[in-house]
Amino acid sequence: MKKLYYKIMVSSIYTAQNNGIMSDIWKFTSNFYFAFATTNFSMFTYLFLNNYILNHKLNFLNLIIIDGEYDFILNMTIYFFIPIMSINYFTFFKGDKYKKLIKKYQSSYNKKYFAWYFMVGFGFMFATLFLKK
């Protein structure tokens, strides 16, 4: 599982570095792309467990910051997006660890792994909209 994580992240780095518009901030964009897709998977899992298996027993985790529809987005950012971005930063970019991983996983230095991961994550985002009550 760890190897797949590294391969997807190396593929995300390649995607961000070869993006013409934002290639100068590729560290942030590669981290953002991966965190966005992983947040979609995490939110789908959370909503499926909370709404259909645990019968809303995880509702105590929902923070009420702004009374309205934007609480869902803020909760998603606080619980999933920011921690995933932080973990990826310390795992890959602090101390230039990404250079070693790119050399180790040279065959993954393309857009294939990340494209599949991102598209499936995007599909899970739409599935999450149907699970949200």
C-alpha cells in the first residue's frame, strides 16, 4: 500500500511540474491535487459509515462554525484536507525527500497513476453528494 501511495504521489509531482500555468508552484499544486482526491475518498467513507452503518453516531464530530450549508465544507477542510496536506508535506517535500522517491519510482514518473486516482476520487465526490443528508 505504501508503494502505491508513493507511485501516485510521484505521478502527481510529474503532473504538477508539467502543468504550464502553475509549474512554478508545483510543490503546492501536486500536494493540493493529491489531497483533493484523498479528501473525496475520506469523505465518502465517513458519510457512508455515518449515514448508513452507524446511524448518525459520528455527528458529534461536526463542528458548527457558520450556521448553514458551508459548515460541511469547513468540516471537510479541518478534518481531512489540512491534515492530508500536512502529512504529504512532511512525507515528501520536507528535506527534499521527493528527489529520492522520483529516482526510486522512475517508472511512475508519468501522469497515468495520478490521472486514475484523481478521476476515481472525482467520481467519489459526486457519490458523496448523494450520501450527504
